[in-house]
Amino acid sequence: MTDEAPRFRDYSLTGIDARPGFEPGQWYSSPIPRKRLKQLMRRSDRKGLINNGLWIGLTVVTGCLLVATWGSWWALPAAFVYGIFYGSGADSRWHECGHGTVFKTRWLNNVFYHLASFMSLKNPYLWRWSHTRHHTDTIVVGRDPEIAFPRPPSILGMFTNLLYLRSGLKEFDRMIRLSLGRLTDDEKQYLIESERPPAFWTSRVHLAVHLSVVGVSIWTQSWLPLMLIGLPSFYGSWLHHLLAATQHAGLAEDLPDHRLNSRTVYLNPFFSFIYSNMNYHVEHHMYPMVPFYTLPELHEEIKNDCPPAYSSSIAAYREMIPAMLRQRRDPNHFVRRPLPEQANPTPHYVRPQFVYAT
Amino acid sequence: MSNWTRACAVDDIEEEDLIRFDHNGRTYAVYRSPSDEYFCTDGLCTHEQVHLADGLVMDYIIECPMHNGQFDYRTGKAMRSPACVDLRTYPVRVENGQVFVEVE
């Protein structure tokens, strides 16, 4: 407890709570034999190409269906399915390829990383560094630029963001800003100098492509070009946001134990495919170099040292929504995840305690 | 002044892998390449001081286990961001089944 007056926490990276995070060695890792971990970390171009080839193939086929049915009511279900592959499929693949773990061959990771970044309206350079910080200081206030639900959380914001309205528009704003060579103070905290020029140029290219699509739509007097490129990032990313909201919402802040600040949720095979197995989120954060296709095996290795996985997204939301509603009244509240009896306890860590406004 | 120090036995490291070697308060990483050569670098990633010994060796690349910063462990050259600063390398020699590193 400090002698500060009660207040909400400052989630910016330059504010009053921007204090040092945890040392890398302080983060808890469930024990796993080195030999087994090496097996799990192995990259496979074949597995990466099967998954991403299927994703691109389905995106192209459903896009063609949308073109073929345009003007009829059949275009609605076609757009619905196409949007999921484009908007939701791209967001998880941006993430996976950003970690560089999908393919053994580096240029394949880079090609899919840049493609998926464009499709999810993300600047690949800025987000690589933002996500690097997210892994260094996961849900550490004043350090992690990717805390999706600062307390008190906005439930309305969570649901409006199913159509990417909150963060998607922010990404467009960022695209314009970076095109002009401007960074916010927070962005300057994590995007190193040498990566800024390519970040600016990439945003210019993204913006030029999107403006061209707008131009083609105006020229052809049709929404179709925009329904194929640009808008699917909004109308199709709902599935990704629905699944991704469960990653950390309502859980502990400032605790270097991913078992207690992240969720692992079981999903059906289709959702897992779209989401690239990021539902194994505890495992992903604990061992970020394990590619998505071996995360289920990693889960089996360490699950006895982790809180029980959620049986479905609905089960996770059943816990999350009441916790977030309570955080609106009491920002000190968070869900305490139960560790199994045989699990290693969370080591004792010290980071300054804060007083919240209530 | 040269200071050759025994780091490990050759069989202590699997092919295409590495181990951590601590000496005089410093941490080093000793590698065995796919072609059975041995190399040594500083043991901590130049990005955020994470132990490289927990990372993955692929051919001649060591990958940091935290953020996938990559280095060519033969030269120490940083190959992928967020690693931007090269690793320091150290001479290695193998004698009688033992790996020696010339440390400071």
C-alpha cells in the first residue's frame, strides 16, 4: 500500500504507473524436460503451409462466392463466411507469424505476417514491437501496451468491438498518423528508432491500397470492392474478438505468472482453426516459441501445473462478464484462478501496490 | 591474456543444441552445430537479457525463447528483431572430448 490518494490506474506507458515491470527470470514457467520442449518448439513448413494454404484457399473461394452472388440475397451468407476467413482468420495469423514460429523458413513467416497484418489493419512493425512488450510485461499496468480491458472495463466497448469498431477505427487512425510520420508518446516507448521508417512506409502502402479500393468502389458505383478488401476487417473479425476477449479479461494484473493472468479455453476444431489455437493462451505466454500446432501437446504436458482449462468460450464468459461488471464498481476485484493441489505455487513477487478509486 | 576454461564435455550437448555455461559471474552459451562444430557466445539475449540456453537452435541460428530474436551463433550477428545488437562470440577448442572456451 502506498500513501497515494485513491485513483484509477494509469494504463499509459508514460504515466504515473509506468514503473519497471518484472525481470524475465521472474516469470513462472511450468517445468518441462528440455528434450520434450525442443520437440514442441520444432517448426514445420509442411504444417504451416497446410494450415495457411487452407486458410488462403478458403478465403479466396468464399471471396469468389461473394463476387458470384453479389446482387442476390445469397451474397449475405457468402459475405458472412468470407468475412470470418478474412477478418478473423487474418488476425490470429498476424499474431502467429509475428512470433516467427509458424514456418521453419523465415521468409514464409514474413510473407504471411505482412499479408495478415494488412488484412487486420495492423502495422507490422509497430505491432511486432508492441507485442514484444506484451510478452515481456503481460498485463503489467504502465508497461503492457496491449491491455484490452483497463479497469474499470467497458462492457459496451467489448461488444462494439466485435465489429472492430473500437480498435479497428483506432488502427485506421494509426495508419494515417504513421503515414504522416507521427508516433504517440506510448508508441515511442516501444518502437525503436531503426524500425520507424519501415513502419511509416508500410502504413503509406496500406493506406494507398485502401484508398485505391475506395476509388474503385466509387468508380464502379459498387460496394463490392470494399466488401472484399477493407470492410471484412470489420464485419468479419467478430469471431476473433469474441474468442480473444477471453485471453486476460477480469484476471490479475501485475503478476508474473501466466497461469493466473491468462486463460486456456477448449474450442471446437473450426474455431481453433480460425483462431490458430490461441485458446491455449496460458501455454502460449509461458512458452511463446512453441508453434500453434503443438500447443495442444504442450497443454497436455503442463496442465497438471495449471488451473483447469475452461470447457468452452461460454464457460469463460460466464466467469468474465460478472467479474468485469464487478470491476466497474470495484476495480480492485479480479478473478483468482485456482491452482491444482499438486501445482507449484506462485512465487512471491513484489511490485508496488496501488490504491484504486472506488 | 588468454584464459582457456573447460566448459563441458562434447557429449554434454546434443547435436544442434546448446547449454548454459557460467563462469566468473558471467553466463555463456556453448553450441554444438549440426555438423558437429562447437561455438560459444554470451549467454543472454542482447534484447532483454533472457537466457539463450532455453531457446531453440535451428541450423546455425539460436532463437531467443522469449521474443524470437535470432542470432547466427557462429558470428554473433543479430538476424531478426527484436534482437538488434550482435552477441559477443568467444573462441572454442575441443581437446580429448572436452570443450574449452577462451573467456575473459
